[in-house]
Amino acid sequence: MSIEIRNIQKSFGNFQALSNINLDVPTGELVALLGPSGCGKTSLLRIIAGLESPDVGTILFHGDDATHRDVRERQVGFVFQHYALFRHMTVFENVAFGLRVRPKSTRPTEGEIHRRVRELLDLVQLDWLSDRYPPQLSGGQRQRIALARALAVEPKVLLLDEPFGALDAKVRKDLRRWLRRLHDELHITSVFVTHDQEEALEVADRIVVMNHGKIEQIGTPQEVYDHPSTPFVYQFLGNVNLFHSRVESGKAFIGNLPLEVDAKDESNNSTAFAYVRPHDIDIQKESNIQSAFEAKVIYIHSLGPLVRLELQREDQSDIIESELTRERFLQLDLSIGSKVYVQPKNIRVFLNETA
């Protein structure tokens, strides 16, 4: 089932939670709503589910207006961050709950309920836990049971609100890979909320980056990471170096390195910000190119196969963060105080008024 979100606005008192949100989610796509706390992503998810009503705008499910449709009529499965399992019910009864509370006219037979629940427990690879109670399960197991319960009612849309936020890093990583494989098998239209950039980049077909109740950018994980459309997206998705510059004759400068600026002539003399990822900071021990500038190593931190460096520019204007492979670091034979020459690559410049 496709989802169309048109001109959605939502306020809570004087707080504008959502402002003119427009988004299309095609049938079978897995979309991540990504952004910091308070950006409006959970409010949007709850409006899609029917748990909140928009002040303005329309929600369409497969072309039909569902804006004022009751949550029970939307054929939506909802998975909460903190599982919301019934502690007094077994795993089996938790998964069966949505089927048992259906109106008598649409309620499956007891045999069909048993078949469906066993099928789902097998799908989430927890059929051996059917007689246990939620307090007897790990966090990862409880989250998978919550997902099985949401799938039991055969939803057309699956909505997940920070589904792995309460889990430790190792379990989160395992579960998000598992969710991706499960989605590829079931192809249910899915929207999940997260503030974890790595999670969104690994799991989603497309990412919707939100900030202050608005959409900053929509694109595939590769598009939003490699080609951020705003300074906010650049800074939110991974580490980034920020260089302060000024536009002269249509160019911004980092040291002696001239950068093209996509702006009109009147942008001359305006300030600009240049963004570069740490892995795009090239380091040499000797200056062999005119555009490189001098810096000093002030901090070294080993991160497994990577080594993170902090560099101080010669004019002490900016701290630069660089990431090298361990092999490259050993080849350069660097230590704190080493003088190096820096050449940024894949730089994106934003004028101050757009930042």
C-alpha cells in the first residue's frame, strides 16, 4: 500500500511540530524518518498511524483519503520503542492478541490463530519461546515479539517508532540487519523513526531527513550522505569539518585552495562555510601541491582499523579532523607535533545566508 502525505501541519499549543510536510512512500518501500529529538518525526509517524490528527493536510493510503479514518480501520501495524508487550501474557498470547480482539465477524478461528501465530514466531526465529513471558526475554527478543504481534493482523503498512533505541549497540546492529532481510522477504510498506544515522543508512531504501518540523532532504542513503543539500544534513549525517571562508571574485578559499561557489556576483565579500568529511582530508609529509596548507598533529586516537587525527592549522583558525587507515598512518609515521600538509577533497561550499 502506498502512502501520500500532503501539506501536513501540526501544532501543540504554540509549538509548531510539523510544517507543510509532503512525502510519497511507494508500495513496498522501507523509509526512515531521521532527525534529532523534537524534529517532528514521531509526530508524523503517529499522524500516519491515526494516533494523532493533523491540523492541516491529507493522508492518502493507496489513493484513498485516510486523514480522518479511525486507527483500527487503517490496517497499520505499529511497533513501539519500549515493546508495549503484555507482561501477564505468554509470547504466544501476545502475538495472538490482535487476532483475538477482532470483531466476531472477522475473527479467525482458533485453529487459524494458532497457525498464524506459529508461522510468525517461526518468521522471527523465536518459535521456541512461545510459552515464556516478556520479563523472561532479552531486549532483542522482546522487540522481535513486538514486531511479530504487529504483523499478526496482516497490516498493509508497518510503522516503527525508534524500534531499536532501547537496545545495546551489538543487539541493535544485529536486529537492524535482521529487519532489512525480513522486509526484503515480506515487502510491506514500512516507515520507521530513528535518530541513529548509521541505522538509517544501513536499513532504509530512502531517508527523509527532518529538522524543526520540516523536511531538509529526501533521497537514498548514498544520495543524502554523498550529496547533502543543506548544511544541516551535512552535519547530521556523520562527522564533518567546517571551514570558515569569504567569497572573493566568485571563489571561496581554504588556505590557498580556491573553491567554486554556485552563487551570483553579488555574493562577493559574503562569508561562506565549506564542509569536508574527515576521510576526505588527504595528508602528506611534504608539500608537493600548491593548494595544500600546513598543519600540526595535536591528537591521535586509534579506532580499530582507522586512526583519527586532530590537526591545528598554521594560522590556528580551525581544528581539522582526519581519518586514515591504520596502514596509511603507519606509512606516514606521524606523532603528536608532526608537521603535515593538508589537502581537502570533495568539498561543498554554502554561503552564510543559506547556512
